[in-house]
Amino acid sequence: MRLFKHLYVQVILAVVAGGLLGFFAPSFAISLKPLSDVFINMIRMVLLPVIFGTVVLGIARMENMRELGRVGIKSLVYFEVSSTLALLVGMTVVNIVHPGDGIHANPHSLNADAVKQYTAAVESHTGIVDFLVGVVPSNVVESFARGNILQILFFSLLLGVALAQVGDASKPFMNTLHSFLEAVFRIVNMVMRFAPLGALGAVAFTIGRYGVGSLMSIGLVLVCVYITCLLFAVLSFGLIGRLVGFSSLRFLNFIKDEILTVFGTCSSESVLPQLMRKLEMAGVPSSVVGLVLPGGLTFNACGSAIYFTVGALFIAQATDVPLTFVDQLTVLGVLLLTSKGSAGVAGAGFVTLAATLGALHKIPVSGLVLLLGVDRFMAEARSVTNTISNAFGAVAVAAWEGVLDRKKFLKVLRDGSEIVNEHTGTVGNQSDGDRRANPIGSHP
């Protein structure tokens, strides 16, 4: 059937199959985890070249370097406003639902050893100053080897500015980089065909390893996270669509393949290369896409911010720690800082929560044990919300800067005439001959 050729349909079927395998054959399901690991590794293989090439070319082609500063500042403003709103929505929902009431957990009786690996990591958890210093690479080759996105982004910005200043002499290098980037995107198209297998392995492992039963004991906090993410999406994404002048639902339909892939793999990185290309094809300039999407991985983790707020206040309620309104605002303020330094840290969610609770000296860090059973099931909501927020952010910043090709963007959302086809690497609604002659990214 033609329907099964669509990537989003394949991912949905893979997620359902993974859930069934995890429930009925947990031992076999756990053994499928390498499918997810291999898919994520393949995405990470092309992630850094895509970020590097897109940012360098996008900035080098800018006619005015002041535009770069404006885009950067507006991106940071969007990131901070979105993160703050996410924290406030999370605080509101927790105070209404009170998921931790009635648990009455004794902090001293909790098995703190179960979260020792996360609390120990707090010692190496960098502060805001160390974080900013660490953005500047001492060895850019090492930055590529370690996969440090922020350092690569910093170097790409400088290289793009330098190429713009060089002028015509930089054209041979830029043409070569453009050709290289086109080849890398072809690899991305190949890799995305394995997305259903990656989703199958990830979901099967999660259900098989942790079991559906682990949700029952403190499932209310899980519900809180999903409700908060949904509420945040309705408020923020709906507002952005109204202000910019496009249908938020149509935009979500436009990126549905990426949303479902992220849901299955629990990784925002798994769709970043393809999402960057898709937005470029929809009329968002590469200079904006190259700054907002990679930068958003660190600075605009709205879904993670919701999880941090719900998790911290849930632990306080579950351990009967009274928090005043000022105390809760303090939690939010600390989270705005600690969440920025958690990028690239293994178990970043728990490390950030541990760092926040440790800085407050009021909510017991041992309360993290209460979240161990359901943390993995909240990763889907966090990752999907992060991805959607960054995609909306790229469109919002482009519109704010006045560089969004509105005619092209609205045409894509309306009839999908230029939607990127992940399976063939071509633009949709073309004849077979046109598809062979005009692959994605080629210029007429």
C-alpha cells in the first residue's frame, strides 16, 4: 500500500511493534537496543558536518554582518522567553495537580545509592562561567572528535564571518563546502530510512527493561509532564503561529516525520540534519536555521525545563518539604542557570536536577530516587517538545528578522508542493524526471 511508504507511518508501526515486544517478550526486546544505538550513531556521524557546513555557508553569504548579531540576539531572546514560560507552566500545573501529595517519603529512608552516579556528577557539573569559557575551543579538531556542538558552532561562526570578509577569493572553498554538504545530506536521506528500526529498538528496550508496571506507582507525575508539555505547546506554539501568520497545525503536519522519529528515539539530535534542510526548503534562511536549531539544543530545552520544574516540585511534595511561592520562584531561577550547563553531560536531566537541589539545600537530593522508575518514559515528551520549540523558533526568528520567505513558506504548509521527501531526497510533487534532475538543495 502507498500509505506504508510514508516515513511517519513506518515509525508509528515501529513504535507500536516495539511496545508489544517489550510487553510480551521483554528479554528479546531488551536485546534490540543496538538497533536504536546504531541509528543514533549514524545520525551523530553526519550531525556535526551538517551544522558546520550550514552555519559557515549561511553566514558567509550574508551581505551585512549586523544581520548575524541581530539573529543571534533574537535567538537568545526567544530561547530565554520560551524556557521561562516552560518553567512557569510546569510550576502552575504541579501546584494544581499536586502529584507528590500522599506519598510522604522519608528522605533518610530513600536509597540514595541508586542515584549516586548522578549526584557524584554534580561535582564536575560546570557553572555558568566555566560553561561560557568552554564554548571557545582550544583545539577545533578535538571539538569535532568529542562532538562538542557549541564549540563547533563558535568556530563555524568565526569562519563564516572570515569568509564573508575575504570576498570573491572565498568562492572556491564555499563551492567545495556546498558540494560536500549536498553529499552529506544524501547520506542523511539514506540514514533516515533506518528511523523505524531505531524507534523499534528504543521503544522495545524501554518497555522491556522498565516495564509498564513501573508507571503505576507514581504515574501522576508522568501525566503532569505530558499535560504540561501539551499545555505549553498550545500556548506558545499557537501564539507564534498567530503572530507570524501561519497555521501551527499545518506546520506540525509538515514536520510530523521528525516529531514521530524523535518520539521513538527520545533524541532531538536524531532529526536535526533533516529538520535543518526541511526548514531551508520551506523558506527559512540557512543563516537562521544554522544558528537557531543547533543553538537550541543547549539554550532552548523547553521540554527539559518542564521536566526539571515538575520533578523538583514533585520531590518537595513527596518528601513533605513546604515551599513558599518565593521558594518556588527561586527553584525556577536556579534552573534557568543550571540547565544551561548540562549539555553533553551523561544523564543530563538527573545531573541538572541534582545540581539544582544541591544548590537550594532545601529539597532532598535523595528524592531523585522517586523519579528513577518513570524518568525514561518522560524522555519522549521532553525531546519532542524541545524539537518542536526549536523548529517554531527558527520560523519566528526569521519572521522577526524579516527574512522569512512567507510566500514560499505558506505554499509549503498549504499544499506541500515543496516538502522534502525523506526517502528519495527530492522535492515533492515533481515528475520522476524532475526528481532526478533537481535533488534537494540544488539550485535552478
